[in-house]
Amino acid sequence: MAKVGKISGFPEWLPEQKIAEDTVIGTIKRIYESYGFTPIDTPAVELLTTLGSKGVIDKEIFVVKRLKAEEGDEAELGLHFDLTVPLARYVAQHAHELSFPFKRYQIQKVWRGDRPQKGRFREFYQFDIDIIARNDLPLSCDAEVVGVIGLVMGELPVGPYTFRINSRKLLSAIYGALGLEGDSRAAAIRAVDKLLKIGRDGVAKELALISGISPAAIEAILRSTEIQCPISELATRVAALQLSDPLIEEGVQDLSTICALVPAEVARGLTIDLSLARGLDYYTGLIVEVSLDNYPEFGTVVAGGRYENLASEFTDQKLPGVGVSIGLTRLMDLLISEKLVSTLRKSPSIALVTVYDESDRPLCNQIAHELRTLGVSTEVYFKAPKLGKQIEYAEEKGMRHVFFVDASSRQIRVKDLQTKEQVDVSSIAAWAKSLK
Amino acid sequence: MAKVGKISGFPEWLPEQKIAEDTVIGTIKRIYESYGFTPIDTPAVELLTTLGSKGVIDKEIFVVKRLKAEEGDEAELGLHFDLTVPLARYVAQHAHELSFPFKRYQIQKVWRGDRPQKGRFREFYQFDIDIIARNDLPLSCDAEVVGVIGLVMGELPVGPYTFRINSRKLLSAIYGALGLEGDSRAAAIRAVDKLLKIGRDGVAKELALISGISPAAIEAILRSTEIQCPISELATRVAALQLSDPLIEEGVQDLSTICALVPAEVARGLTIDLSLARGLDYYTGLIVEVSLDNYPEFGTVVAGGRYENLASEFTDQKLPGVGVSIGLTRLMDLLISEKLVSTLRKSPSIALVTVYDESDRPLCNQIAHELRTLGVSTEVYFKAPKLGKQIEYAEEKGMRHVFFVDASSRQIRVKDLQTKEQVDVSSIAAWAKSLK
């Protein structure tokens, strides 16, 4: 007998957990689609040359090879490790068939070929949105992405959260005014990105390693990271750094423009946080992160930003974009383990038609058929044992309404398992309507 | 620059095709859920020992290995090639946490590690349902699966189709009455399974290779394959074979019971077809196939049946089941290439709010926000070029309604791109309501 067991890092939900996940997916999809984001789906595999296109492959990749491949056949395919590389390849490949700005959402599994280790997923769903334009992308798109994510967060059962935004342009301008350019500036951004992990002193030490940096610059950078405020205070707080540079003003202005275009309910909750740096090199403007106040150790649940050129490895066209990624599987893992999803039901059905005698089944089926036509997800018990056993099944699966059918009199009675009330039903349509 | 291109056998849709696919998926899901089938999702990979558990691995498998795996590390994981092996492993592993009968649906990609060849998918979606019980599974479950598939087929835009069912039990009884048992019987079933491909004479030749088979038996088997009739005629047609055996009567009775429990609209369309054999060894009762009358070369769009023991490789429990699989990607490929999906829209949005001047954008956003709240998927144009360009964008993406906003007077006008009519809108809520 083959051994069955969990493969470390490849999560698998029970039905009630999968139903909860589908509910969360449905909520996010509804909001994305209400803004006209269109779904795409790319193959699970890409050419290894595509996956490695952003320079060194620093994420571990799973290669895919035919079991019956000839000895010595080189692997050519790998599972995608994010949805950004596939998006870049997709947009470059299909550019002539797409309408720009191209607004897409994509929910798919991604794979990380890590060594198995506790608490680390090697397969998980990501749920991304991006807006890609040709040549130039106005700030209205940054605002749209921030707005959409704000609305999504408002509907997720995660409790209070912190939605932080910043601008790479502003960071670059500040660090530039302090004399840091090119590699030194990138090193400073990477150092600041570690603030939460290594603390202020740790960052100071890392900054000090940058060649040519002055103690005053280190001090100013550390002071800038303390700017964590609503947009209304940003200009004053930045002015207090006493660095004069038109690019700094531009960075502040960009963030103000973005915040002004975001739905008021979302804008109110935004924190401008100059300690937010995001390590990845390719961000050039807005950067965003959402974290959960009650679960600080969880890290970010949403992250992303603006990049000046998405697909430069695949096409000569300039394709700037802005987008974010939701780590869906990690989020579901939290919602499930912290019991933040309220109802865990094992089945989509809410009604069970019991079968008193096998000869009644055609009538029971007919009643169930009518219920389904009226939008009530319904099961008919598959055998005809004692009614108590059938009611137990309904309870176990979380169905609320149990139908009893008297075939001779054609009388139908329904019990509400929650209120324990029983009523006679003369019209199924009327009963179904009363549910809404 | 990395070369981008199609990887043979890994299909990828354009947005308008993906939206069409999502519509089909939504239809099928709605019907599955109305019967209380619950979604599950298993990892893309299984242990190779699990994938090979049904004996010889005759389907080509893609193995999955860390790119940075140590030299000589044996591959342990493979991509699943269907959803039946993962279901068997899932049910065996989680049996103590599931409610039986376990009714699940599952839509996921599967992978076949074939050599690349024209017209053959190596990655595709399957959309399966199965009902798994403990120890014994009544015919009511067979009927439920047939009924659900009948309802699904009734809603797919595929034109006329043929829904054929048969019973392996009946076939076995007939072939048994003709003196064929064990391996000989299995060989006869495999020969009959090729009827469409190799014709009557071809099957006769294959049957003749079975050791100990009589010419009369060959003739009787061939005659039995001509039985293709509604259930009402089955008993008479089978009686005409003049084979007496209680198991034959039982097989006929099973099919009658199943048909009587299927919704009348589905039952009317069923053909009992004794030439339907399905090659796979594990079917023991009902077998089903649906094919499309207008596309005979397409083969089957739905196929499945009953198996006495799903997970015998993984558990000592007896878990009989019945289920079918829809080849979703092949189906979508047909729907798209034959233009059977009516509307191909590039975006979920149906309305565009144009922006006359960048300073109007906050007001435009507000109008769009209200529309979205009312369930109207809406985009705001991302820049403020000439209105003609913005209308073109709406047309290109298939949005029907274009809003024009006069910021000074706060007047809103909407143009219906289909009827070319323009109306002033004083209440957005009233306008949105008029859409329904």
C-alpha cells in the first residue's frame, strides 16, 4: 500500500476551509472586476530562460522534466515563482492583441523550490493586479491600485490593518540631496528596508558601510525614517529635514496627487511612511505595503509598487506599470488558524431533503430540483435509513433546513435546525422566497 | 533580450477568451454547487510513488525537482496527470475529517509529460465531480451524476450532443454468458472500446485473438454493440440476444433504476449504448460519455463511471465512487475556434467614465465609485485626451455605456454605444436600475 502523507510546504485545505477560501477569492474578484480588471491565466511553466531573465535567478526554481526524457536532455521548463515574470512575458508576447492600459488580475499558484522547512510554503496562491500602459503611466493608475486594495482590505475579516505607502522617487531625491547616488543610494534603500528586522542601530551600522557617506547623512536618513504621518502633514514633515531639492517637492506632490484621487474612505486610512523602502530594485515610484495590527509577526499581506519598465527583457517597447500582490494562501492560513472566518461549512448546500422510503425518491428528487431552480443549494439523502441519521448528516455538513416528505399525502414539512422550528410548506417557491 | 514564444502544448488565452472560459466555469460551478458538491483543491504535485500507485505509470509524467538540488538527488515529486489519483489520495488521507457520502468538485490544471506534438495539450484544466461513499454506494448516486451532467450539457453552447450510458455490469454479464471470464472478458471490453476507431471488422479480428472464444460469441458480442436505444426499449433488445442470466437482468434493472431517478428533461436525452465500453479497467458499473453531434472528430467532452474501490492503494477502507471528468480546456478550445461563445469582451467593465479635463478626475472617480457600488463594473479613462480617443477605448474593450461629465454644471450624459442613443442622467441609481 502506498504511503499517503503531507508533502512539506504544499498546503491542502479541508472542504470547509476551501469554501472559506473561495469566499475570500470571490470578494476580491468582485472588487477587481468592478474596476474593469480582466482575468488572465498563464501556464504553470515558463522557459528557464524566461524565468531567469531578470538577471541572476535568486529565487529557487522547480524545474520540470518529462519522466521519460532521454538521458542528458537538458531541462528547459520551470514552474513560475511569481506572477510578475509571466505577466511581463505575456504582455510582450501579446502586446499587439491587448488594449492599453492593460488592467489584469491573476490568481494562480506559484512555486518556490526551497528546501522543505517548517512554516514555509513551497506552493501557494498569489492574487495580483497590475495596470500596464504604453510609454507613460499617469498617477491616476497608482491611485486606482491603492484605492482597489483599500476596498479589498476593508472587506477582509482581518481586524485593524496598517496601509503604508511611500515613493521611491521621494526616497531617491532625499538620499540624493544627502549626496548618495547610484549604487550608494540603492545600498541605502536596502539598509532602510531592514529597519523592522535589525532596528535603528542596525540600519545605522549598515549605512556607515556605504563609501563616502557622512555621519550627517546617516543621521538625516534615520530622521527621515521617522516620518510616518497622514498625507496632510507630509510637506511640513519633509520640509523639517531642511533639504532643498525640486525632486523632493515632486515626490511629495506625487504622493499628494495619488491620495487625492483615492476614495475618501481609503485615503483616510493611508499612512505615508518614509521608512518603507521595499528591497526590490525595480520599483521607481509608489511603493505600498499592508500589514495586520493584531498579527505583527505575520509581515505584509499586500505589497507592490510602480516600475518604469515591466518587460524590458522581452521587448523594446517601454511598458511602465503599477501593481500589487496579495499572498492569498498565507492569508488563508492565518484566517483559518486564528479562526477569523466565521462560518466553516463543509458543503455549499443549505437544505437536505430526507428520504423516508426508497420508493419516495423520485418525489424527493423533484422537490430538490425545484429548490435548486429557485437558487437553494440542496441535497437529497443518498439512502433511506432512519430519519435521525439523515438529520445528523445535515448537521454535520452545516445545512440549516431539513425537508420531510409524506409521499402519500404529498405533505412537506421543513425543520430549521438553527431555530428548531418546524413549518408545513404548501408552496416551495414561497418558502424559498422567505429565505432571502 | 530573452526570446518569448509559445511553449508547445501549454495553451494561453487572450483576456476575452479567458472571460469566456470563466463564464463557462461559472455555469458548471453553479450547477455542481446547487447539488451540494463541495470544492477541493489539491497540490499540483504528488509523490511519484502516489502517481505510480495504480500499477505501471502508463501516462507520461512531468517530474519536478529543485533547480539547486544536489547532484544525484532522486526526483520524488511529479505533476498530477489527472484529478482521480489526487482525489483517491486526498480521501484516504483525510477520511476521518470528511463527511460521507463525500461529494466533491475539483477544477484544476493537469499535466501530461508527452513529447511536444501538434494539437496535443500538455497542460489543461479538468473539471471533475465524484461522489465517494463508505462501503456501499447506492444507484441514487449514479443517477445524481448523470442528472448533473445532463443539466450542465443543457447549458453549454455546443449544439446537439449525444449522452450515452452503459453498464459494465451488464457488459460483463453478457460476455460472461457467452463464456468469457477474467482476462478474456477484459480483452473483449477493450476490443469493443475500439469500435469507433477500427470498425466492426477490426473489432471482430481483435475478438478472434481471444483464446477459446467461439465464432458464435464473437457474432453475439458484435450484435450486442448494435443495441443503442432509449431505456424503455433496453429490456426487449437485450432479451433478443437470447442469453439467460440473472446478472444480465440485474444490469438492465440498474440502468432502469438510474434513468428513473434522473430529471425527466435529462432522462429523455439518454441513449443506452452497449457499444460504449471505456477502456479503463477500474469501472465496475455505470459508464458514461458525452459527444458533440456537430463535431464527431472532437471525441468525448465528458466521460466517467462507477468504480468499486477508489483508494485501495492508500487505505484498507472500501470507498466506492462514481464520477465524471469534463475536459475543460479542450472544450474551450473548440468553443473559441468554432466561435460558439457569443460575446468576446476584453474586460468585465460595461461602462466608461470619460475625463474631459484632468481637474475633473475626482468627480469622475466619484461617479464611477457610485456605479460600482450599484453593481456596474466601471472604468475611468486613465488620462484626459480628446473624447474621441476615450470612446474608441470603450469600443475596443466592448464597454457599452460611456459617461460624459460636465464638471461646472455637474451634468452627466451617457451614450449607449450599441443604440447610439444619448440621455441625460439625473440619478445614477435610477440609471443603473434601468440596466437590469
